[in-house]
Amino acid sequence: MNQSHPTLKRGFILVSIMLAMFLAAIEATIVSTAMPSIVADLGGFSLYSWVFSAYLLTNAATVLIFGRLADVFGRKPIFLLGISLFLIGSVICGFAGSMVVLICARLIQGLGAGALMPIASTIVGDIYTKEERSKIQGYLSSVWGISAVTGPALGGFFVDVLSWPFVFWMNIPLGFLAILGIMIFFKEDVAKEKVELDMKGSLWAFIAVSTLMVILVEGGVRIAWGTYLMLFLLFVLVISLVLFIRQEFKAHAPMMPFYIWKYPAIKYANLTSLTTGMILIGVSSYLPAFVQGVMGKSAIIAGFTLTTMSIGWPISSTIAGRLILSIGYRSTSILGGVSLIIGGALFSLLSPERGPWFAAVGSLFIGIGMGLTSTSFIVSVQNAVEWKTRGIATATMMFMRTIGSAVGAALLGGILNNRIDHLLDESSLSKKVTVDSANQLLTENGRKELGAQASHVLREGLTTGLHLIYIGILVLAAVSFLFILLLPRKET
């Protein structure tokens, strides 16, 4: 499989893959930068985290099934399906007139991303040799960094100069270029076989993840913790998890084959991907809200604080490819874990007085940590299995990162909403002002309309709530480091 593509064609395939991955990767930073303006325009601040959670929900629910489909039908058709769904979602996002429509469109985008990210890495694993893979996967990981560089800058530009729908419409021409590149240059011969898809497993996973996210985001805000509705949701969560695990053990072709977890390199890479996914969403989703809502800075300044994350990401991803060959993926991952802890510590000390530069330095170290670990994990996972299971093994790791991001978006969003709601109750403003009113903090005119007292209380809630989020990021960085230390010393 590795030798079936001439070097020139492999180059074009790689560029097309990186372009498609760029579309999915840039969504995290470009949408984050634009979100304060989007929510100021459409309203519904309490639904803020659902814009991210919806995208991550369908991504997480389908990434494993797409990985399985790619192992059966081939990488090409599933990859093209993913790009198409992503572009359809992007068009609808741009025309959204309310937060509800935007969230529904993000569900469609997430479906497409569920096919894009894991299959892109899998195609590279197919067409490049084991020796070449470390360097090439470094290029793929750097896409996240490049997207973080351009995402905030483009997001700030579109918001301040044009309008926020361009954040989504820019995907269209780039997506068509990626489709053409894959259709023309990527050829594969796949032996057709009867396929048994684990649709029950997919269904139970979707129900479990979506229920957990509703509990985390709405618990204590729209749904009180002690109500019958909350108890029902907890019951649904437990039952769906039990049924999912039972289904995966008895399914002939499970969407998540538990046997691959017997490899220590895969097990601990997956667990670390879960926690780093939560770190990534915590930084990219809420840092712009802090810079604009608490520090009172512009969208471009908010974008700058995220841009520095990418300065570390592509550089460290490229270096990681070389480090893996010289010191191994475990030592490379440890260096990444240390960088995550430094970044987490800086974020835990973040305050309005410290200014955007302090936040930017914290983002830089998070980016370095993500670049070193993500490249190391992909190489270690793909080297641990053979071609027939490489697609699902890669997808499983992506699934864990996406689940981490989905749960992180919901959990952190719930913490923020609860904190603001609590302070509103204490100040006796809850009848006049709601959590949704926090979107007015994100524009100068909105702050004037709120009045001094409401503006002060909401700003305090945003400040203290986000501080709790950043303490959580430090804790997650420490947990990630402990998982990394459990990676096997013997390289696969």
C-alpha cells in the first residue's frame, strides 16, 4: 500500500489532506475568536458553549464509525463524504439567523469533521513508510498550529472589517480544492467485503455523550440538580453507557474494539488525548471571552492571545518528528507534558491586570505541549497495529480527544454559567438580568446598556468563572503528565 503512489502524487495527496484538515482544525480558533461578536449579534449567551459542544458531539459520535467504514470501503469515499458534509454545514452556519440554527448547522459540520480528521492521518499511514511517517505526521500535526496562527487573525479580520458569516464561508473554496486533489491524485484498491456496521454501538454512544453534555451544560442553570428531569437524565446516561459497553463486547465489528486498548502505547495515548482535548477546548473557547469581556480588548487582540498557541504548535510538531527518531515517542511526549503544565500554571495565574501578553505566553506553552504530544501519539498508535486496524486505531485516539473536547466544552461552560447565575442571585439582579445578558459585556454599546451594577456583577461572574476554568486546565495538565509517564519505555 505504501509504494502504490509515486513521490509526486504523494505530495499532491499530502497537500490535499492538509488542506482538508486545516478546514476542520481552524474551526476551533476562528470560531472562538468570532463567537463574542456572533453571540452579541444573535443573542443567547447561555447557549455559547453549545456552539462548540454541538460540533464536537456529532464529531465524537461518528469518528469511530467513519474509521471503521474507511477500513472496509476505503479511505477515499469516506474522506470525500466528510468534506462534503463539512461544507454543507459551513454554508448553513453562514446564513444562520439565530443561535439555534447555528447550533444545528454545527451538528452537520461535526459530522463531516468526524470523517476528516482520523482518515487524513490514516491515509498518510497508508502511503508513507514507517520511517517516513514520523516526519509526515509532524506536518499533519503542524496543521493545527498553522490553523491557530491564521484562525484568530482571520477571525478578528472578518469580525472587525467584514462580518462573522465569512468565518464559515471561507471554507467553501478551500474545501473544493481539497476535493479535487483527492479525486484526481489518490487511487486505492480495496477488496470489497460484506460489512457489518455497529449501528447500535453508535446509537448508544451518541445518546451517552449527548446526555452527559446536557447534564454538564444545563445542570444548575436551566435544570436544577435535584429535579426529576435531572434524575431522568442521569438514569439515561448510566443505562446508555452500560448498553454501549455491552454492545461493544458482543459486536462482531465493534465501533470501538476494546482489544486495541491492550497495547500500552494506545491505552495511555488515548487517555492523554482525552485530557488534552479538554485543555485545548478550555483555552480556545474561553480565552477570547476573557480578553474581550473581562479585559475589554478588541477581537483582534483576543485573536492574538490564541495565535501564540500556534507559534509553538507547528514548530514543536516539526521538531517532534525528528525527536521521535532520536529519543523516542515517550521522551518526546514527556517534554510536551512539561510544557502543558507550564502553560496551565500561567493560565491559573491569569487576571485582568496581567493583560493579553500574559495570556499569550500561556497559550504558547499549551501549543508547544500539544504539538509534541499529538505527533508522538499518532506515530506510536499507528506503529502498534497493522493496516487492517490502523483506521479504527487512529480514529479511536481522535475519538478520545474529541470526547475530551466535547465534555470539556460542556463541563467548563456549565461552570461558567453556574458562577454567573450564582452571583446574579446574590445581587438580587436575577429578575432583571440573566446569564444570557453576559453577551452584552462583549461590546462597548452593550456594556453601556447594562448599567453600572449589572455590568459589574456580570463582569465579576465572568472573571471568577473563567478563573475556575483555568485552574481546571492546570489540573488537567498535571493528569496528562501522569498518563504520559505510564507510556511504555520500549518503543513499538
